[in-house]
Amino acid sequence: MSDGTGNDAGRLSGAEGERLDPAVARRLKRDDRGLVAAVVQQYDSREVLMVGYMNDEALRRTLTTGRVTFWSRSRQEYWRKGDTSGHVQFVKAVSLDCDGDALLVEVDQIGAACHTGSRSCFDAGGPLPAVVGERDGLEVTAR
């Protein structure tokens, strides 16, 4: 079984010994479990659908297969979104943030993105009470 880092000799899909492009891997800032947060967004509406986690191998699979693959922190295994539910995520683009510690995965989502059956995990989770800030005519200068 894999340890989740994607840097071990665990099971791989695709070509034998295939790894994430080293140029991409060098840019990633992983947490202590070897994971990077992946924000998933509907490519055309820009709706934020969910957040998952990827290690190097999950990212490699996502970049090379056209389908989104995550590392399940609870099950300690890879899961390709939609294989059991039919709610598939087709990759349209993947971007890395400026710090290298988060990915933006733009997808064409088929069906619900959330395991609860909601289109978005943020619909299922619901809003939190927050004070809404206003500009009130203030001129803000970028630094």
C-alpha cells in the first residue's frame, strides 16, 4: 500500500515507474503528509465545487488522464471522482498558486460534486454568519 506521498514504490497506474514531472514536483509545497489542497471549480460558471487533496501520484494521474484523482485521507487510497457515483469530473485546466501549496482544478462536473448529493460541498455545508465588509467610498491603495 502507498504511504500517500506519491514518492514511494506503491501501486501506480499508467506506465511502469511513471512519476510526476520533476519540474512540477519541485514547485509543490506539500504538507507533512505529502499533500496539496486542490480546489475544484466548474470551468464555465466558476462555481467552487469542493476541496480535495492530492499527492504527487494523484496529481500525475489528474494531469495525464483527463479525470480528477484525489488521495483519500480517511481511506488512505486513491479515488477517482465518479468511479462509483457516476459524478465524474473531466479536467479542463490545472493551475498552481503562487506559493505552490494549493491547486485550482477546473473541471466539467457531471452530477453532484459532494458526497451528500449536493452540486457543491459548499452548498451542503452552508453559510456561516459573517460581518459583511463594505468599501463605503474608501480609496484603497495597493502596496
